Amino acid sequence: MPLRPLIPFWLTAAIGLGGRRRQQQIRLAKLRRSWGREIPRERDLGIIAMYFSSLGTDRKTVNEQTWRDLGMDDLFAKVDRTCSTPGRQVLYSQLRTYLEDDRALAERAREQEVFAADQDLRESCQLLLARLNAPGEQWLASLLLNPFPPAPGFAPLLYLCSFLSVACLAGIAFVHFLILPALLLLLGNAIISATYTRSIAPYFDGFSQIVALLGVSEELAKIPNGQALPQLDYARQASPWVRALRAKLGWLAVDRTTVNDLATSAFGYLNMLFLYDAMVYLRSLAILRQHQAALVGLFEATGSLDAAIAVASYLQSLPRFARPKLVAGRGLEFAGLYHPLLAGAVSNSLHLADRSALIAGPNMAGKTAFIRTVGINLILAQTLNLCLAERGEFPRAIVRSSIRREDDLLAGQSYFFTEIQQIAEFTQLEGDEQLCLFLIDEIFRGTNTIERIASSAAVLRHLGQRQLVLATTHDVELQELLADTFDLYHFSDQMVDGSYRFDYRIQAGPARSRNAIKLLEISGYPSSIIREAEALAARFAEPADVRPTSGEPKS
């Protein structure tokens, strides 16, 4: 005989409550251990980007090329300490969307500071947000941000078949000849269930997660909001319609991934007898279509709450950071700026007053890492209102880059042609009132020397007169050609005990040293190769007539 019926109800409830409290204590301990630390987890960036992709293109965003060039997926992984799928999706969207409203940026920073300081508030929110980390949550954004499909034209027939099945089965006890119609209806319902119901099955996980979102919102509304967080205010104001909608959907949207085999079999019989899934689907669509906009607002409020906590945790892990000052014009000034992804990253300072910068120097000295550092921090300044520096003053500018260029074999395009197309896009943005920061690494390195220098000088001068440009180069000739338009900077190296050392610090002025041949020598190339290379380099270093006497390159 089973023992459970003999156990008093109050004892069963007490055991259940004790188990829930124990689980909550375990979750709290895990949250506290992970605070201020990076969270290693599997991330499907295609799913995480769904919310961002569903918002459309009428916003100023970080484009795909720049996102890849700057390694922003890796940065997202460092910042992502979220508890929920909506939180991850909103955080990803925040990192890719420039925020033009100063007050919204200030509020974003305030929320980060609130959660950094108020542990009880932070943990209360995190425990609730963790409920939105279940399988199926990743489809919630896509479900809410796209139009719900219309009910099929044969929906009245589905309602009729379901109603007649119920009526026939109920009437069999009184009118026995209804057995034959009931059997025919059951056969028809089974066919409908096997065809139409299969096509709507993907929506059921989304419906159940909407119910979960409503439940979390109800609980968030109960948290005291002494810090005046807008997300908690939104949850409190939404409470009346959230409760009403949850009551309507609670019995309609059951999470099928959480039920046992017996319940799964019961749903199968309900479908065969009464078209249960079809009725649930049609009824859910009618209700959700009326509240779709409000549900999107609820999703965004909940996700942004989680995103703010994640950024607050990230800031705790940084050696230093600052709240940047965003200014009009092309002014750029920062001190102690460093790269967020490089262990032991060297800090650098720079001041540009309405001019662009040409950065020269030897291989491996840090030129490319530096322009990436500036680009990443300019994006962080305009999205999360922070920069990794002692202080920073940045222009409001869209970051565009041409750093990682590759041959496109499928399209039949060479490395050089791919780069030409990328930079051609930059030249076509000159009519746009929006300032751009162009990050260009070793421009036109895929072609011959004379044409590379001539084309590079012409393109960079054109861009530098209209926009803000940070360009790196190995061509020291460009320093003389562009000195009238660009401020000149360089990175240097030094030989120590037979090997090259770099301090990775940017210095004002043109570059003088080269290290390519010396690197060959250190790497063990035959001395005959080294001698011939040095002789050729000395001959090529003689003055050439490709240099113009004026500030413009010769045609």
C-alpha cells in the first residue's frame, strides 16, 4: 500500500516548502559566487540575436562587419552575467544599438550603480528572472515581435467538430445510436489532429513561456521599489492586466516540456477526442493578439532589468572604468584607455582636436589592437554609458571598420577588391550628417607599392577632411603625404637580448624604425637572405619621385 496517502497534508506541504527553501538557498549561494565574475556557458548567438534582429533596421546600430572586426561577440560573452534568456537577448541588443538620448544613457548608468550597491534588491530580482531561463524561452522574443498568424479560414469547422464530439459522447448514455456519429467524428478529429495540430505545435512552447513571463512580472511588481527603477514601476502598473491575462491563459498554455508521460498521453487523447490543441491555439491567438504590444513592453522591461544587473556585475570585475562625456564635433580625448579582452592590456592616452590620426610602426607593436580599443570603447560609451579608462571624452559617432579583410572565393572577389568595396562604402557616407569613426587597418595592402601609397593618401585625405579616421600603416611615406590632414602617431620597438620587445604605448610623431628584416634574422633565416634584403631595402629607401612636392598626391 502506498505510504503517501497516510502522510498528513501539512507534513507533505512542510516537506515541499523546505525543499523549495533549500533550492532557493542553493541558487542564492550560486548567485553570490558568480557576482563580479565571468560566467562560462554555451551561447547560441543566433538565438540570442533574435530580439535584436526582430526590431528592424530603423535604428543606428553596429553593423556586422564592425561587430566582427572588433570581436564584439567575445566582449558580449564577458559582459553576459544574465539569469534569463530575455536578459541575454536585450543585453545583446543594447550592445549593438547606439542610444542617442542622454537621459536614457544616464538612466542606464544609474541602474547599474543601483544594482551594484543594493545586494538584496539585486538578488530578489535575479531569483525571479532565473525562472525565464527554461527551454523555449529563446523563442519568446520572436513570437512577440512578429505578427501572430491569422486564424485559418476553416476555424469555425474546427470549433464545430470539437463541440459535436463533446455532444455525441455526452449523449451516448441517453441515445445509443449516437455511437456511430461519435466514431466518425473521432476518426475525423484524429486526422485533423495528425495534420493541422502538427503545424501549430511550435507555438505551444512560446505560449507557455508567455505565461511564465506574466508570472515573473507579477512577482517583480511586489518588490519594494525605493530606487525608482522604471522596470519595477512598469511591472507594478501592468499588474491588473497581467493578472487578468494570466488567468485567461493559465489553463490554455501548459508547458509540455515539464509534464510526465501520463500527462503527455492525456493530451494525445484530448486531441483525438476534442481537438484540444487546436482549441487552445485558436483561443490563445485571440487573447494574445489583443495584448501583443503590452507583452513586448513587458519582455523589454524584464530583459533590461536583467541586463542592468549583468553590466553591474561586469563593472565589478574591471580594474577601473569611467562614465564618458559625449560631445559634439570631432574631438576625441581619453586617458588610461585599455582593451577589455586582452589580459594585462596596456593603457594609452590620446588627444585629437578636430583631426584624424595616422598610426605607423613596426609589426606586432600594437597598432591594430589600439584602434580596436578605441572603437570598442566608443561603442560602449554610446550603448552602456561606460568606457574602460581613467577618463574619456568621445564624439557621438557611428563606428565603421575595415580590419579583417578576406578573399571571398565563392563570390570570386580578391582580398584587395573586397577591401575596395568596404572603403567605398565609407566614402559614400559623406552626405550623412551623422559623424563616423572609421577604423582602417593597413589600407590597400593587397596591391603594389606605388599605387597603394597614392590611393591610400587620396582616400584617407578625403575621409579625414570630413570624418574622424584612425588608420594604421606600414608605409612611412604616407606620414609625409598626410601630415597636413592627420596627426601622426606611432608605436615603437626595441632590441633586448637578441629579441624584440614592445611597450605597446602610442607616441606622438612619425615612425622611424622598421623591423621586418630583423624579425627574419631572429627567426633563423640564412644570412645570405638577410644581407640581400638589407641591401635592397637601402636602395628602395632612396628618395623616389612618387612623392609630391605639394600636399596632394600626383595624378
